[in-house]
Amino acid sequence: MKITEIQDLIKFIAKAGVTEVEIEQKDFKITIKSEMPKRKKGFDEPMVQHLQESLATSPPMQIAAPAAAITHPAITAPESPDENSNYIEVKSPMIGTFYRRPSPDKDPLKDVGDMIKEGDVVCVIEAMKLFNEIESEVKGKIVKFLVEDNTPVEYDQPLFLVDPS
């Protein structure tokens, strides 16, 4: 199972509200546990039982997701026609917590005014206790961060603006 398939499975399980899932196939076994607090007794058990039965009776999941959609941020031009119209929005490739620093005791990876090139690590997004380094797919100068450090981000949420000129 590829890492992108596992990430997609984690997203699916998080949306379903399940607290624990275990999948076992010929060549691997994976257990995913959520840190969500248990709700009223008896509430989660039928959902877990139903999901386990579905996984046991269905063929192995084939999750088709482009690797670039998970490992790199989406890049689009801003939609609003204003002074930012010539800037490129760099968007989050996943749900998680946005960090500008690789660790709390280190300097930010990039600041406003820094030049970036393709492949530069520009931020980190934590998802399910995994810290994912987000690499730039554009070349230019960082103009503005749209998200505060240590805040939750959604998939496809704009993170910062880049001036490609």
C-alpha cells in the first residue's frame, strides 16, 4: 500500500468518525487509531462493526490519487481581481496543522520577502502525528502568509502568496 493510499484512508476514516480500524492483507497489516474522545457508550461500536464487516467482505481498496496532490501544495492564481491578481496562491495539499518552523526552537523555514525555487521546503503540515514537509512548485518571492503559524488548515486552503516575477 502506498503512502498516498494510506493518507487517503486516514482522511476517509476521520470523516467517518471511526476511532480505530485494522486492515490486514497478504503482505501488510495496518492499524489506524484516532485520538477522538469516545462519545456515549455504544455509539461508536456499531459504526466500527459495520466498517470492519464492509472491509472484510469488499475487495481490497484501490485508491487512485495523484501523488502530487498529496506531497505538494496546489498552485493557482487568486480569483479576486485586486492588487494581488499577479500573485500565485500556494494551497494546502492536506488537512492538518500549519507550521512555518521545522521545530519550535528553530527559525521559520521561509519569511515574507524570501526568494523560493522549486523544491524548497516552505512549511510543514502535521497530519495524524506525521510532519509533512511541503515543497514549493513555483519560483518567486513570498509576498504574504495567509495562515498563522500553528493553526489548523483545510485541504486546498490558501497558505501564502508568491510573486513569480
